[in-house]
Amino acid sequence: MVLDYEFCDELIDESESKFREVVDGIMLLHMGKIVKFDLDVRVEDLASYTAIDRWVLYVTRNSVKKLHLRISNIGDRTYTLPPCIFHCSTLTQLKLARCSFKPPGSFRGFPNLVTLRLASVTFSEHCVIKAPLLANLTLNCCDGMQYLNIVSPVLKSLYVCYPHSYIALNCFMNCKNLRDLGLVFSKVVDNPNHDHRSTLVKFLGSLPALEVLLLDSLFIDLLSADVVLSSGPPFMLNCLRKLSLSVDFGKLGHISCVLQLIECSPNLNELEITVNGTDDNIEAFVKCLKMADCLQLPLNKLEYVSFYGFASPICVEAFAMLFIIQARSLLRIFIEQPLGTKSSKDLSGLPRASPKAELVIS
């Protein structure tokens, strides 16, 4: 049962009471179990919140497996999830947006939940979510995540975008099966403390099966701190296949950090680097990359390299040269050409470690 935004909005434009009447009629006519219930709606009347509670109660009593709720509001009110959601043991997929997450005291977790995606969800008090089958978790711009503790021993995919403060990673330390990890942070932290740094290092070191890693510039900041990387990263990512990094090459520590992350990933197959910030410290940048020992590990598995957002063609070409010369299995290098610039040299004429390497500049 899918009540998408277009369907709901067309009814609400007539009146919210009309919207409630139509959906009530749909519920009354339905027979049997409900596998999926998807509601995407913008409401204002309190009566509509009560109606949504009623519909959610109905679908949870009918063994719903996939529940998707996106409740936008015109005023300052936030939709609070009804208790029946937290007692629905049949849920395998739960996607929530723009609501308040307040489980009752009797909440014991989601025993069959496999996928959980929360966007702009608010947690106002300590909350433990036990989900023994949870494999995929996405937390996007949620408030109050310091109150959240998710127990999911078989978690395979974790993506967190957290714009307000540093996210605590401690509750994920036991996720030994994690394959796919993305950590995105949109707020600058001028002085991240030692606990944040050491927790991140410990967390990455606790993921022996990690295959895909996405880190933004805040986490590169943490890893590039001298207290952590003075002699290289204290962990190896032996299963890592894809590495995506957002970096600020105005900070020379980011260059060293990127190189060390590559070195601790001996089976890396795909690398993406996006500049988030400046790369105007050109002379120091190029000097660092030309150091004889800047990249000591042979790149035997690396096949695909992509560069995005570089303001200086000199910087991106210096980085590209490093892989053209050293990556023996390289198949393709993609460079997003800075707008209004021209290449300072012809990279296609460089000697290549891989005869199959293709250079694409767009």
C-alpha cells in the first residue's frame, strides 16, 4: 500500500479532512495482510496526526513488514511515532523521516528488522535499539544521536551523516561484520579532542571485514593529527576494495593521511578523492607528493582512480602522476577538469606502470 506525496498532496490541496476520509476508506476496503505501507504526506491539522496513528496501528496489526513514514509539517510540530510501531515484531524494513522517536518502556527491540533508515528523526532520551538481524543502517541528519545505542551484531552497512556535533562511534565497536561504512560530517570542529581521534582509530581497527569506506574531511582531520599518525596508521584494512575521501588539501596533514590510508589498504581496487576546501598550497602540495617515500606500498590491485573538485590542475596532475607511474593494475584515471583551466602538462605521455591505463579528463 503506497500513499506517495503526489497522491496525498492532491487530496490535501482540497482539504485535510478529505485526505483523511479517502485514506480511511482505503483501509476499510483492504483485506488480508499488509506487506508494505508507505506514507509520504505534509499535514497541519492535529486531526491528521491522530488519523496517521490510527492507520499505523491498523497496518502493524496486519503484520506489516515494510513500513515507510515521511511526515512533513507546516508548523513547528513534529510527529511522534505511536507505541504500536515499537511492538511490531514483523517489521523487516523501517524507514522514517521527520518524526520523533520515543519508544515505550516496554520496548525490547525489533527482532526481525533487516534495514533501518532514519532521516531528520529526533531522539530526546536514552534509547537502546536491539536488532539482532539488522544488516543495513542509515542515520541522516538526526538530532539527539548521543542518546542512541544500536545493538546489531550482524550489521553490514552503516552510513551516518551528522551535521550538529561529533557522533559517538562506541556503540558500533562490536560490528565485526561491517562491510560498508560511510561517515559524513558537515560541521567544522576546530579542535577535535584526543578521545574523538582515538575512538575513530580504534573503530576502524575493529573492522576486519570492511570493503567500502567513505570519510569526509572532518574524519581526515582526526586521522591526520600527529598523535595518531606520527608513524603511520595503527591498523590495516586488508579487505578494503573501495576508498572515497573528501579532503582539504589546504592542510598538508590531509595529504599524508590520504597516502597512509592507501598504504594500509593493500587490496584497494577503487579510489575516489574529492576536494572539500582549498588546494591553493600548491608548492608544498607538489613537494610532498614528489618525496621518494611518499607512497611505499606497491599498488598491485588498484584499477580505478577518480579526482573531483580540484581547483588547481597542477595539484590534481601531481596526484595523478603518482598512480600512473606506480599502479601496475590501473585501468582508468578520471579527472574532473577545473572550470576555466587547462592542463599544465600532457599526462598521456608519462611512462605507465600499467599498459592498459586509460586517462579520462572531463
